[in-house]
Amino acid sequence: MGVKIVIVLFLGGISCSFAQQDSEQISHFTNYDEKVITSLYYFDTSNSFLINYNLDGIDNYLEFQPNRREQIGVNLSYKFIDISYGFSPAFFAENKDNSDSKLFTLSTRLYHKKWMQSITFINQKGFYVSDGLEKVTLPRMRTTKIGGTTSYIFNDKFSFKTIANQKEWQSKSAGSFISNLSMYYTNIDLNDGGEDTKSNIFLASLAPSYFYNFVINNHFLLSGGMSTGAGLTSVDGDVSAIYEWSASLKIGYNSDSFFTFVNLNYIDFIQDTTAQIRLNDEISTIKMTAGYRFDPPKRIKKYYDKTAEKIGL
């Protein structure tokens, strides 16, 4: 039946904005593109799979959950460059006794005017599989996920960067409808030596969403968003409809130099019940971050400006 792993690699953050913002936009958020931004973060993620199948007229399911999730990482950002690196240290309680398990994530975001492109890459090894009664370890199981989302942000007064990378801070409450086109490829490999141990999964979905940044005062902000949509998925050539829904919540503190926040995200791809074997793909994350902004060293700024001029940015 060939059920496989999840590899989560979030290929790491590049944001670029080419358009000048008018005074009305600037009054709704503060821009920190001229600052170098460094941060440390704690990241707890889980990419699990639920497989439903019918055997002798009885509905059955198998749940595949990764056995290593907690990460710490660093982020460095300056103008359009935004790079993150995370790893899973053994001293976290969740990661102990998982010496053969691995989780590696990188993330990238690109901005151009009202458009935003995120790219995700996940590499994960080591899973538990459960049928609700028994739980079995699959230490060699591996998954790889690569893909991303193309988004269009309708409201100029809304700052998605406030949520994503702290290059902006919303100073007046605002919300926006955002259209999202998501495309992902996932390879699952049981690595158990059998013939039918791999699966290839492609999915594409279109999901409208709404996000709102609620400014509590000059330093505190609460942000939330939800989306729902549908699309198509192919599991080893078996094509069926898929439904998507996601939710996001963030609370943060900000000053021109120091910032900290907690961000929760959840996304679920649910396969249509008409599929022979239904594979639901669920990703949940918790991220806690503390960071600092400062003026770039003159040499770095000079080198960046020359490079940006040569390549036309």
C-alpha cells in the first residue's frame, strides 16, 4: 500500500519590495528594510499523515506521526535577503531517544508589490504508525516535501511582513483578503526493503483567506487569519479532489530595536472520500522568536548597494 514519510524543508526567507510606499500606507505600518534583523527562535512542527482505506467492507485508518519535531534556529535578514536555519538538538525532551530521527527545515519568502511567494522544503526521518490500538516505530521511514504558496494581498494598508518576518510593524489596525495558490510535492518512503514502499503525492489548491492585524497599543499586536479552499491531488497517479483549510494566530511585542512574538499555524489538506485510499496531510507549527534590529555596518551596506545596482534591484 506504500505509505511514506514527511520531509519538511522550509527554504529560507528572501523578501524584496521594489515599490515606494505612499504616505497613507506608511502611516499604517513602519518599515525596517534598512535594518539588519537577527533573531533566535524555537520551532515545534509536526507533519503527519492519516491514511483511510476500506478492507473487506470495513473502514480502517493508519496515522503516521513524526517522532522528532522540536527545533531551535537562527535568522538573518537585510533588505531582500532573509535566511533561516533550524536543527533539532537532542537535549529537548521531545527529541530524546530519537537518535536516528532527523528533521531539517528551511524557508524562503519573496515579496514584490502586492505579491508574495513562499517556498517550503522539509526533510524528515523517523515515524510512528498507529491504527488506534497499536503503535509501531518506523525509524527508517523518510518523507520529503517541497512546494510553496503564491499569494496576492489586496489591501495596501495591511502588512503581511508584520506576521512573517518582522521587516514591518503594523501601527494602525488593518486587515486584508488574500488569495493563495498552493502547490506541493511529497515523497514518502518506508525504506523497509519491500517493492512497494514509495509514494509520490502532488497537490494544488486555491484558497481565499482573510487576515487581520489588531494593534493593541504602540508595542503590542494580535494577528489572526483563516483560509478555506479546494483543489486536486494525485497519489501515485490516483487523482481526486482535495480540500484545504488553515488558521494562524500571532501575538507580538515590538520596538524599533527589540521584538518578540509567538506564532501558531495550522494547515490541513483533506482528500475527497471518493478516493480509494485517502491520504490527509496535516502541518502544525508553534514558533517563539526573540530578535534585534540594528543599522548595517557601512562596509556591508556599501557592498550590498553596489551588488543590488549591478543586478538591477
